[in-house]
Amino acid sequence: MISRRNFLIKGIGLSSTIALASSYSGCSPKIDRRETLRGPNHTLGHKLRTGTFPKPTQIIKTEVAIVGGGVSGLAAARILKQRGIEFRLIELEDKVGGNSHSDKNSVSSYPLGAHYLPIPGTYDKDLLSFLEEENVITGYENGKPTYNEYYLCFDPKERLYINNHWQEGIIPVNGVDRKSTEDFDKFNELVKKFKALKGSDGKEAFCIPLHFCSDDPSIKKLDTITFEFFIQQHKLSSPHLLWYLNYCCADDFGGTISTISAWAGIHYFCSRKGSASNAQPDAVLTWPEGNGWLVNKLMKYAVKETTTNSMVFQVGYENGKCIVDYFDAIKEESIRLVSEKVILATPQFINQRILSGTLERKIDYAQFSYAPWMVANIKCSNHLEEKRGERLSWDNVIYGSKSLGYVNSNHQNIQLFSDRQVITYYLPLTGADSNAERKQSHQRSFKDWYELAIEDLKLPHPTIEHSIEEVDIWLWGHGMIRPSVNFISKTSFDASAPIGQKIFFVHTDTSGISIFEQAFFVGTQTAKMITV
Amino acid sequence: MAAQNSHKSFQLLLLLSVFVVATCGLIYELVAGTLASYLLGDSVTQFSIIIGTYLFSMGIGSFFSRFFNTNLIRWFIQIEILVGLVGGFSSTILYLLFEHAAYFKLILYLLVGLTGILVGLELPLLMRILKDRIEFSDLVSKIFTVDYIGALLASIIFPLVLIPYLGIMKTSLFFGLFNVLVAVFICFRFRSDIPGSRFIIIEGIVAIIFLVLGVIFSESLLRMAESMAYSDKIIYSKSSPYQRIIVTKNSEDIRLFLNGNLQFSSKDEYRYHEALVHPGMLNVANPKKILVLGGGDGLAVREVLKYPEIESITLVDLDPSIIELFKSNSLLSDLNKSSLFSKKLTVINQDAFVWVRRQTQLFDFVIIDFPDPSNYSLGKLYSLSFYKELKKIVNRKGCVVIQSTSPYFARKSYWIVNETLLKAGFNTLPYHCYLPSFGEWGFVLASPTALPTTDIIPKIENLNFINRETFQQLVYFPPDMSRVPSKINTLNDQFLVQTFEKEWSHYTQQ
């Protein structure tokens, strides 16, 4: 009886939404909404290529200079602070955070980039102790961390819009043929095998941080072929599986199965070995502002030491000391830092231009390819009109779309009802030629991006345009390092080598995978190493 | 020349009506199929049987066409009007009858059959009308071409345009209207050739009026379908931003429904509210400060007010419309003995989780009367995190009672609530009672320090259900409701919501 009644009530809901929609269809969407198109400060960045900077007028001495306030730079700062070492941190943007930037509007905080952290494996001790400090881990039960329930991603977690219906989970199930199911089973078998695999050196084949992964050549040789080739070798060809794999490659690498190496592709699926007393091994931690929450916790270690809006234009080595020259765009003057050591938490396309010519590095800068990303935060009045199936979840993916779908920024709210919501829509530009993609991205207007996003979102939410109040579009020109063939085992490895035990490289492009855990690990380890 | 022209337009119009009949006929069939799969589930079976029934009925119609021998064109037009009416109102009829008809499927197939028979009559009749005017091979080719094109059009626009933009009810009404309009137009155009055409036109216009009214009132008809879902007279209905509130009344009782789910019946609500309030109240030594979460109906507050020593009651309910309703409607304020007007009462319209998390004050007894955990939003109010926050605002010697769904209908769900409370560090005493209008219902009494006891001594008289002996029986669970080991419910793994959905689905299926 109840189901009949529910149906009737739903029927009314449906018809009134349709009535609403049709009453709107004559008029164009609201024009008074707030629209912004932003991104990292590339005007100042571009000055590196073209402009000349004034000569430094002031010299500041310090023990360690950190260049770049992304997660790796901030993680290094945390250790230096804890160890009482004097340091300075120079950041190009108006605030630190790097890829974990966030912002907020009248409804909610929201991410402009990275938005979650999978629960780490128990061997990632540095990260665990940081999470303990910040009350993300509240205790231990039988040796397993107990995570703060408010930060573990709430139910319902993921849904996929496929065949005009929202299904639970991202792996396509709804209306999927037998061949696809078999291919997914086969793929899962492979994942299981590689997850458990250990190299001849006794180390895990795939784990996070990457430094703990085995160097066994028989495993590392997977870095010499594309993920696509690996998939073909295993005779996996179902379009559903290929879509899923491409989705995952876009998610973590801004790439596709044909542009990233098999090692990197397998790493995505087989490296997460989280453990918790109160969550599944694949659980993730998330906050309304995404990893901006973690950045806010890290940045407190470098409040006084940080200088923002400042472009480092030269890093060199003179008379046994390191020099870092930067241009302060607010004061419009250049300053020279003289230090014992320098930690460069900047990507290599920047390092290429700021490292003084006398410093030799054996790396091939041309091999560094960064995928551009577009992130749109959309504030909607009222609830989105929904198609049939699962309810609004944390992660909402559209099958067959080039985007990663959207995340509900209000998801971690304990409130039962809210009359407004913010969704974060992610579109990585996965084209093989990332330079061409970037060029094209910078030419697009707000309207171009808006239309791209809305066209996609209209599939599951036909009337979304009528409830939009604010659209904040953020464009990352160099969003994520792309681990192509031989990149992780060779190119990024070369780039991680310090110069004369004085200048250290900690950006995630020296690891090959742009994830919080890796940035945190390299920043922390490097800071520990140079202060022993 | 003029005669030939009129012949031509006659032919053309009749072919047009074949087209309309074919299109509309298929639309009615698709409407029936869609409704059946919505209402009864299993779309493959429903569509398959409905298409079969429809085609077979067309055969019956064709067979009976031989018995129509005079005034063919008149019959043709009248049948077309009838098809428009039957088909046009088919979805409305099905909607309205769904809740009530014992043989819903029978009615469904009868309607499909009737439409099929009527459509089946049309083609043979038309062929016979035109057989002397057009050469046979030409006639067959034209009629069937138009017929099949109509079918194609219908099957394409139905899923792509009609269902998304008009909805099912309006689609069938619109096509019924279209059907009748074409019939009336033909009748009017050839009124001189048709005996009694004026009568048919009037007939058609009446049908048109009905169908237009149907379109205009389709929204309210849907609502009526809803009101018919309640067996008693609706005395109040309102959609607040949070829920749909309905109050019904018959000679014996008043019932409150939220989102279609029964909240209480005035006939036996005393059992529920006495069982909810008194065992906990009597487990606290000297209760002064009481908190009620949910329960904006004021019925739990009424029970609390029976203890004169109570100093303050705080009632947190998200929806101000409920409070307003139970204050302003005299039937309802009689029921709660005007408890919502008590000077001891403070009403707070806020989200309970947010409110509880911000509190620093302590309460002696907390009464939790939330809706069942039927979705992920409500499930948060049954999570480990919520219970941990709750524990912080309960006096060490105080206690909490939680309405925790039915241990009979949703046995695992009930015990998940108990398990989650234990994990949050409460000592618990689960109990249940029988409510004639609901069946077996469950509660959990929980205390941060002491173990709640069944050894209660009622301090007040005039209770109709709870006393020491009754309560001592309520804590025994027969084997079909007894404790089952289970996981707990957390924000990141809402095991309760998933379990609850599964368990209740056994009782909500046809």
C-alpha cells in the first residue's frame, strides 16, 4: 500500500516540476547571477618569460628558503617549524594552497581543485601523525586508526547517470551487457593480483607514497608501455570498462589510457591500501572546501614566514650560499633571500626559467606535460530537478561525459535540509597535446566554459539553468602532471635529484603523480633530511 | 469538377483521420504500458502483455466490423469520438483506481481491450466507406501507409517529447482531445452526407468539454488521486518546505500523515506516547529539564506535563508548520491538551543535529521522536556521531528514549539502533509495545551511566497503559523480534538506512 501512495505523491512532484519547467521555457535564464572566470596568476607568471625584474634592493638572510606554497612546500614548512629552523616561504598567488585552493560563497565553502584524501595506509607514518594532530584521527582500535566520523565521506557516496537513470556506484551496472561484466570481473582480478604483488626486493609493487614501491625491474617495466597497450594485452575491450578506465585516468592524471603509462594506470587502482577501524579500506576523507581544509591546517606553520604575491625569478648559488631573488608585486620591489638551503616546491616548467644558467640539471623539460583543468563551482537555488534513480550523492558522474561529473560541496553537512547548494564540476582537458589544450583553454570565455558545463549537466538535470545563482569558473593552465611512458621511472626521477645538497626539488612532478599524499611525503621527508 | 474536388477532400480527410486514429491508438497503448510498468513494475512483462492485448483486441474489433452495415460514416465518427474519450481518460481512470481497485490489472486490460476493439473497428469501416471511391489496390496501399506512418510518429514522440514535457496524464488527455476534434471536424464538413450529424456534433462537443476540463484539472485530479489514498476525510493538508502534512478524521479518530506515512491515530496514540515518555521519566531520579527532539505534535509534551515537578521543556522540531497546526486547530489542541501553550515550554525550530551539537547545557531526560530512518538525510539522526553528541548533553544520571521503528517489521533496523547507542557509550534497555494502528513498535531507553531499570514506580495516576507490570512485560522480546547481532550506523556507512529500506520493502510490495 505504501508504495502505491508514494508513487502517487512522487507523480505529483514530477508533474509539478514539469509544469515549472514548461512555465520557464519561454524566458531566458536569470541574468543577474554572479559570474567569474579566474585562475592562477598567470600574468605575473608570464612575466618570467618576457619581463625583466628590478635588481634586489634588500637582502634577507635565513636558514632555508621554500619556493612555492602548495602542499609539498607547506609540508616542508611544518617540519622546519616543528624543528625550530628559520625559513621563508615565497608564494606567487595571493594565498597558499596550490592545487588545493578553495573559496567560499554565502552557502558553503568549496574546492577549486583537489577535494579529497583517501585514508592512508598504516605505513604512511608522517601523514598519520599529521592527521592525529588535526583530530582527523581520533584514536586507534586494534592498531587501526579511528577516523573522525564528520570527515569520512558520508553516505550516499557515488552515483552514475547511465541510460537516463542514476545508479549507485560509478562502475556501470545499469543496462550493461554480459561481455562488460566479464571484462570488469577480469579487470578486478588483475587489480587484486597487483594489489597483493610484492617485488623481488620485498617491497610492495604498488603503494603510496611512491617511494615505498618496489624497484623490481619486472614491475617497473610496466612504465615502458602505455596503459592502453596493457589493457589490450589482457584482451579487455568492453566500451564500459574503457570508459571507466579513461574516467579514472582523467581523475588522477588528467590523461587517458593512451597517454599514461601502464605502471601509473595500475598504480591508481592498486596503491590505495587504507586501513581504519571505522571505515572501509577505500574510504575517503573530505570537507566542504576539499583539501583546502588540510591546507588551512598546514598553513598555520608558516604564517609569519610566508610572503604571497611574489614571483621568484632567480635561484642560484653564490659564494657557498643559496640565493633566491623574488619580485614582490604588492611592494613592486625585488628582494634577495640568502640561505643555506633552498626547497623548490615549484613545478619544473617554472624551475626551468628560474634556475640560474650555471646550475646544471640533467633533465628533459620537454617531457613534462601538465593537463589543464576547468573547475566550475555552481551555486543553485533550491534543489536540482532529478531524473529517476539514486539520490544526490557526494560524487555524481555522468556516463560517457568528458567531465568527471560533479561533487556536492554541501555533502558533509549534518543539516537535514538546505535550500541552496553548491556543486563543483570538474573538467580535465585530456587531449594528448597538453600545450595545445592549454592555449585553447586560455582563449575560451566565461560563456564558452559555462556552456560546456551546462550542456553536460543538463543531461541529468534538464532545468538546472533556471536555478543557477552563481558560477565561479577556475581554470588551471597546468593542473596536473601527466605520468606518460617512462616518466615516473626516468624523467621525474632525474628531476628529483638535488643540486649539490643545497637545492632540493619537492614538487609532485618530480614524483610523477599529483596527489596530496605524495606532496606531503616528499615535502616532509626533504625537510627532515636537510635538518638532520 | 466541384463534385470531384469535394470527393478528393473527403478522401483526404478520411485518410487524415486514419492517421489520427493510428497515432492516438498507439499513444493510448504506450500510455497504458508506461503506467502499468510505473505502477506494477516489471516493464518487460507489462509492455509485452499490453501490446499483445491491444493487438488482439484490434482483431476483435475488425471481426465485429462486419456487423455494422448501415450509416458507416456515422458509425465511424461516433467510434472515433468514443476512442477519444476512452483513450483520453484511460490514464486518469487508472491513476484514480490504482489505490482502490482490487482487480487493478483487470481494469487495466479491460481499458486496453476496449481501446483496441474501438480502434480495430475503424480501419475495416473506413475501407468499406472508401471502397467504391478508390480503386482497391490504391485504397489498401494508402490506408496502410498512413496507418503505419501514424504509428511511427506516435512511438517516436511519446518517449522523446510527450512524457518529458506533458507527463502521462496530460498526454492521453491531449490525444483524446485531438481524436475527438478531428471527428467533429469531419462530421461538420460533411454534415449534409451524414444523417443526424447535428446530434453527433453535440456529442463531440460534450466530449471535448470533458477532455478540456480534464486537461485543466489534471493537476488537481492527481491530488484527488492522492486524497483518495486516505480512507478518511482530509481535514487539513499543507506542504511545508520540509514535508507534506495531512490530517484525516472520521467519526472515531484523527490521524496525522507526514509524507504519506501515518504518524499517529488519536484512538491509540496514548499507548505510544505513554510508552515513549513514562518509562524514561520514571528512570530519572529528579527530572527537571526535559528535551524533546521531533514530536512537534505536542503529544509527548502532554505526557511530560503530567509531572508537576518539571521545570522546563525544550522542544526542537524543524518544521514550524506542525507546531502551528497543533496549536491552532482545536481538534488537535484538544488532543495534546494545549500542551504547546505551556509556559514551561520553549519551542525551537531548528535542525536537531545542528542544534544538539551546539548545546552546552545538560538535560535530565531527552525524548527522541524522529521519523523512521527511511532516507540518508534522516539516517544521520540515528548515527553514531549523533548519539555521541547526544551523550554530551544528557545529565550523567539522566536518560534518553528513542523511538526506533518496529522490531517486528524491521527487526534488524531496530537492533542496529540499539547497537549504535551501545557503541556511543550508552547503557540500553530495549522495549516494545503493541499499537493497534501500527503493529509492534520499538523504543530504546538509554543512559550514560546507570543501567535503566524495569523496576519503575509510577508517580502519577490515570495512565491507561504504562505501569510497573506492563513495563516489565515490554522488555521481553519473543523469538521473532529478539536481538540480532549487527553492525552500527555511521555517517560514512549508513547501514541502518540500507537495512531499513530492505526490511520495509517486504511489506510494501504488492
